[in-house]
Amino acid sequence: MENEPQYRASKSHTFSVPTSDTRELLNISSQLLRAVWRDGYRFAKAGILLSDFYPEGPFQPELFDTPTKPSDPRLMSVVDIVNRHNRGGVFFASQGIARTWSFKRYYLSPMYTTQWSSLPRVKQ
């Protein structure tokens, strides 16, 4: 990878109206990726930064904001419930159906603070 051509780019997007709709997030993510994509380069790292969190409820839009289609909180709730019981049971087609990558688990730290069974034991 060191001798391959290098390229850096970043794009950002600010939603005019807060959203928690995964469909909207995936749509904007794919648009931003297409904007930075360059043939002949391999991506070593990619990420999405979420910020400016607001509690759910009424929101005062800007005067000249264009109305967007309303998100369906019931749909997102159903997706969350199904995936809570069957991880990855429901997903969006834009995510693809083949898992061609996996986490590098050898970098994981021990779970001493989250699992009692992982605590080291001292014998007397």
C-alpha cells in the first residue's frame, strides 16, 4: 500500500432538519462517497461523523428550508426491534448482502469493565 498512489478527500453534509431515518443517512452517505471516489485509488479509511444531536420532538426549521419527506419512525422502530433480537436480521439493500470484510478482532481490548467473567482471577 505504501507504493500505491495516494489521495485524500473529505466531504460533509448538514441536514437542514434533524433526522434519525437510516434511509436518509445512507442516501447522503452514498452521495458523499461518489463525490470523493477516484478510480485507481484504494480507500484505506472511511468514516461518518454525526453531530449536533437534538432530542426528539418539535423542531423550528429555518425560514427558507425546503420541506423534506417525513421520515417514518415506526419503520425505524421495527428495524431496531428485529435487529435487537436477531443481529443483522433486517438491513437496507444499499448495504449489500455479502459481508466481504470483518473486524480485526486482535486489536480488541479485554472486556474487564463490561463482563464479570472476563475479570482476571488471583489464586491464593
